[in-house]
Amino acid sequence: MTAQNSSAEADVNSIGIKSRERVRDLAEVYTDKREVDAMLELIPSMFRDVDSRFLEPACGHGNFLVAILTRKLVLINKAEHGGTPHWYEYAVLRAVASIYAIDISEENVLEARERLQAIIDKEFAEKGYEPTQRFHSALAAMLSANIVRGDTLNDAQSIQFIDWAISDSEKFIRTRCYLEDPAFDLFFSPPEPLPPIHYSELTPETQR
Ligand SMILES: C[S@@+](CC[C@H](N)C(=O)[O-])C[C@H]1O[C@@H](n2cnc3c(N)ncnc32)[C@H](O)[C@@H]1O
């Protein structure tokens, strides 16, 4: 069983559906790995930089996200050592920080996060690296900030993300942002960036 074909996929049948009811209610038909890969092959320039940004507006349980992250990890594995003890952890977090996704189904959102987490766990295990507890915390914070439940079609203005700008010394500069700015609200002022924070200080609580 590969990371792409993890337990989260166990409920999906060979034509990419979980149930007829979900097809009816959510238009939920997952894209097969072969098609996902073929589409991503069309945009090679997006996989030259670990910070390339992706947004999946209806991510399902994460078939595109899994493939995108896998490609970014290949890129990191080819990179030179970053020169600091935890450069690999920071690089993996940068890869995740630039992957955003929305789905209307909470179940899908949770599965998508779990699948990305599983890929990263597997990657560390294969390398024989023991990730720090702080890395786990930062990863949980990032996955919950970047893969969110929302109605992309009818309520995009209430979907909030965090813009993670990279900074020196393994830090991130976070700015809250909306999928669509409430531009017609006269009292709207865009959020200010928060002070740089080292990834080891990120927890799901620091995101609130
Ligand atoms: C056709 S599936 C595609 C899933 C994934 N993008 C893939 O290719 O495997 C459509 C997904 O859109 C989600 N969805 C349906 N309406 C939505 C909406 N208004 N906002 C966000 N997600 C929605 C469903 O829950 C479902 O997971």
C-alpha cells in the first residue's frame, strides 16, 4: 500500500466514488492518480520551487494535494543540505505552507490532512530521520490552517487562510487573508503581518 493509496482511500471504489448519495449531494467523484499525474505533468515549472503555491478549491480527500506534496518532496530530496540542523523540517513545512485547499465536506478535509501527514511521516521514516515534537506541532498547525472546510462557490468571502511568507532563520511571517477580500465593506482593512515566528513555536493554538 503506497502513501497515495492509504487507508483514507479504502472507502473509494474503482471509479472514484464513495457512495451514490455523495455523488448526488456533493458531485463527489475523485480524480484517478493517473489523470492527476497527467495534469501535473503539464505544469513542470510549478515543481522547480518548493514554495510554488497551489489552491485546490474542491479538494475531495486530497488526490491532487497528495501528488503535489509528493513532487515537492522529491524536489527537497534533491536539494543541497540547507546548513542548519533542522533545515529538512523547515523545507518540508515550506512545501506544505504553499499548498491550500478547501472542501465543503468536513470528512474530506480531515482525510486530506491525514493523507498529507501520512506521506510526511513515511518520508521521514524512509530517511531514518526522527522529526522533532515541535515539527509535529507546526505541521498540525499548518495543515489545519491550509486545508479548510468551506463553500467555495457560495461563501468564498468567509474562507480564511494564512499567507506564510518565508523569513530568515527558519521563520515564517504569517498574514491572515481571505479567499476573496470583502472589498465592498468600507470598514475592511487588510490584516497586518504578524511578527516572524520560528517554526518550532507554531502550534494549532498560535493560529487562532
Ligand atoms: C468531483 S469531486 C473532486 C475532488 C478532487 N478535486 C479530485 O479531483 O479528486 C468534488 C468535490 O467538491 C466538493 N464540493 C462540492 N461542492 C463544493 C463547494 N460548494 N465548495 C467546496 N467544495 C465542494 C465535494 O465535497 C467533493 O469532494
